[in-house]
Amino acid sequence: MRKRRVHSLIDTLPPSVRKTLAAMVVDGTWPEGLNVGSTGKPTYDDLAEYCRRQGYVVSRSAIGRWAKGLLAYERMRSAARIARQVMGDLTAETATETQKAAAEIMTAQIIEMISDADLTPKEIAMTSAAIRDCTQVALKADQYIRAQAVKKAEAAVKEVSTTLRKKKIDPETLRVIREQIYGIIK
């Protein structure tokens, strides 16, 4: 098994240079004066050129390895942000099977993402947090759905009991009917 590399040459660059490189990779923005005649997102060669102009020699392959990890990290952050937003919006009125399915899909995508990437401990922690958030969404949706089923069954029992009492049905028959209704949701 290959040993994880937890640092790169780019990690030793000044924060301002790393921030610019990250913006170039994640957002596709160009620093001033670099995109002369260029269109689209910066390439790894463009990032290496930027580093050279700042006085640092960084290879294209080092940038590629670093960018791959950065993009994986950004995807995890995005998935975690989506999960937190869904979790924050989850109320008794909005909890649905759709939200549960979305959380399960996101969890599957996160797991697929980590299986393809060589992650650092920090990235693994972010992945774990994203999976936790997705799981919480799914569990909360399940709890709501079950609570709604119980409420419906209790309302049905109450309605049936009231109707049958008015028709003078004996208490033993009422008990059997209640048990049958409650058995539906178990």
C-alpha cells in the first residue's frame, strides 16, 4: 500500500500565493496580468507560470496533485454545505422521502469520491462530517414519516372508537379493532 503524502511544495508557498492558486483551480479566475490572450479556466501550466512570476518554481505535476486534492476537498465541502442546508430546512412540513433520498444519494457520491481520491487526514475528517450530515437528514426524515403514520393511526383509532361507541359496540370489539389498526403501522 502506498504511503499517503500529507504535504506538497505548494503548502510551503505564502498564503497569498496559495489563495490565488486555489481561486484559479476552484473558481477559474485569472490573477491580474496573467491571462493575456487566454480564455477559459487556467490550466496547470498557467498555474506554474503564475508561481514562476511570483518567484517560486513549482512543477506542473505538483500543481496537478495539489489541485486534485483541492478539488476533492471542495466537492466534500459543497456536499456538506448542501446537507446542512437541507437539514436546516427540515421541518415537520417539509420532511419527505425526497429529502431522505437526496441525503442517501449525496452519501453515496461522497463515498464514491473518497474511494477515488488519496485523501489527507483533514480531507477524511471533512468527508466524515459530510456523511454524518447526510445521515442525520435521512434519519430525521424517517422519524418524521414514522411520526406521521402514528398520528394518522391514532386519529383513525379515535374516529373509529367514537363511531363504534355511538353504535353501542362492546368494549372488547373496540379493543380488537384498535389492535388491528395499530398493527398496520408496526
